[in-house]
Amino acid sequence: MTVTIWHNPRCSKSRETLALLEEKGAHPHVREYLKDTPNEADIRSALYALGFNDPRKLMRTGEALYKEMELAEVTNPDILVAAMAANPILIERPVVFSGGKAMLGRPPEAVLDIL
């Protein structure tokens, strides 16, 4: 089974989740999403795999950029997805994918449900 993590090495939760996956013997493909930015199709696939109807559930709404872009006022989900694709810092991390499902690593142990 292939396991992929959208990872930010500067994020402690992301590092903890990656370490947990490796500890459990899942040798994940690591995608540093700030360098290898997910496109809109990738983000839509992630939302589907996560079971999220609202793109905000995958967004870092506390980021200064979220506020600067006034995204709290946006009602069109396509605009929110486009904002994440253009500004990957807005994507919550880490996201782990396995077997057609996905889970946010908050807390890191949550990802064990899809392994």
C-alpha cells in the first residue's frame, strides 16, 4: 500500500506524523507541498479523500495571508481551492494519503486510522 504525506519539515506536527508513519513501517512518499505545490485537481482530490465538503476544513485560517486575502468573506469554494493552489502556505498540514483515503495529522495519531 502506498502512503503519501504532504509534509512541511518546519512544522512540528508534520515531523511528528512523518516519524510516526516511519515507526509503524509505512515508508511514505514525502511531498514537500511548499516546494511541490498541489494543483487545484490535487486539492480537490484531497478534499474528496478527506471527506470535506468545505475547502476551509483544509485551510490554515489563522495564517496572516488568509486574513490579507479576505478569504473568510469568500463563499465560492472554487476560489478557496484556487487560493490554496496559488498559496500552498494556506494548506493545513500534514495530510496523509493511503488506500484512497486521507487524514490530517492533527493529532499525528489520527493518520493511523487509514493505514
